[in-house]
Amino acid sequence: MSKNCVFCKIRDKEIPSSVVYEDNDIMAFKDQSPQAPVHILIIPKTHIESINYMNEKDKNLLGYIMLKTKELAKKLDIAESGYRLLINTNHMGGQAVYHLHVHLLGGRQLSWPPG
């Protein structure tokens, strides 16, 4: 854990959040600054700075997150209408919090290109 990582503090319940899913490996919660009617952040409970820091021992983690994200989209009633999954990596990629996270966005028509 990074002492200053806001997502680690959310994971540890030091900062309140609106959790929509949690198990032993991941946590999903509402984004504090939503960019769509549904904007959920899915994080691994293990602190991984970005996707660039994933290694062989983490190889199943991202697949697990994707499967749980699919379940969340269905639960949040955006699976049929459509949604976007986004992983920002490092400064030029738009990463603001250096703890690997997946954005689940939906509930409105999303434009392209995104940024």
C-alpha cells in the first residue's frame, strides 16, 4: 500500500465511498466525479500502481475484474444498452490516481473519440 493512495484508503474504509461490490480481491464503488449517469471504479485490493506494473502473478486479476465488471453492468441495468470500460495509464493516458482501476461508464450515449 502507498501511504497516500486514495484508493487504498477507500479500500481500508479510511475514506467513505459508495461501494457497489466487494469481495476478497476487488472493490467497486461510485466515482466521486461521475462522467456518466453510471460511473463505477473497479480496483484490485492489492496496490498496483498502473497496468504497467502488472506482472505474471497478476495475470488472472484483470480477467477476473472484467468478468465482475460484466456482472456489475447487468446489475446496474446498462449491459443491454451498452457501456464503456476504460483503463487510464500514467500522466499522458489520463491516470489521476496511481492505483490500477477500471472505469465502468454507461447510462447515456458515449461519444468517440473520448479525449
